[in-house]
Amino acid sequence: MSKFAAYFPGIGYHCDKPLLYYSRNIACESGYETYRNINYTYNGGNIRGNREKMEAAYKALFAQAEEMLADVPWDEYDDILFISKSIGTAIAAAYAGKHHLTAARHILYTPLVETFSFAPDCAIGFIGTADPWSDTDEIIRLSKARGVPLSVYEGCNHSLECGDTLKNLDVLRDVMQKAIRFCNQTDE
């Protein structure tokens, strides 16, 4: 079975930060040795709470992701995994929809409400209750409505951290254990 993974970071949360770094290692260990890190940039300033700036950032980052994935022969892969963070969750879900990648599976780290408008079908999500970028209650509601299993971490922020290093490591371990199980799921 040929497997491919793509990593869609957030703004300021690049692919070498803990959630995406360890997920990439886990995915590689699970057979996703062919992968692509999306590296996009946006210098539009503080976008939190500003719908217009958020939309502009989304459009700019989506265009960059399309360019970086333009040469991927999607039809050659039996298993496609999109691992994404923050605004990257919306970009990954929208990309899969636009390119009819119905078999793509998603790991959504701190998804935004907008992510669910692109309806990722086979996904798991992770959110903290102290996440200033996401409406946690709405994310919980949307996840239930879409059938997306969601792990909620009390007191954790947008990086799934809480200010206590040992608790952060416990959360990271729990997240990665769930990511391993998801990576190793098959339809067979």
C-alpha cells in the first residue's frame, strides 16, 4: 500500500514544533515515508478576531499550499493523511475537498470553526479549553455533528500547552498515542 502524508502548519506554528514534529515521526513509523511539509508565510499582522484578515490569510496560505502540492500524483496513493494545525486544518480540509481527495484522512490539531465548513469526513481532532483562537464549545458541537472524535484538554491553549511542562508532556504523549492509533487504522 502506498501512503502519503502532508503537514499543514498554522501561522507561527511550523512543522518542527512538537505537535507536527512528533506526528511526522509517528506517521513515518506507520508507513507514511513519503510526505510533504507545507511551508507557507503570511505577514498580514494580527488576524485573531478580524474576519477580513482571517479570510485574507486563508486565501494566501491556501494558494501557497496548492502550489507546494501541485506535483503530487494523488492517484498513485492508496492512503493519504493530512496532519494540520490551526488555520492549516481549514486549508487541509478545503484542499481535500477541492481536489476530490475523498480518501484523505485528517488529524486536526486545534481546528478552527471554519474547518468544519469543509466537512472533513474521516478525522480526529484535538483542542484545549483555554484556546484563544478557537471557540472550544463550538468546536465540540461541530465535531459531534460531523462525527469527528475530539479530545479536549482542560486548561490547554492553542499549542495544547498549559504552562506546566510535565503536564504538557503528558498531554503530548496522550495526543501522540491517539495519533498512532489513527495512523494505523485501515478500512480493511
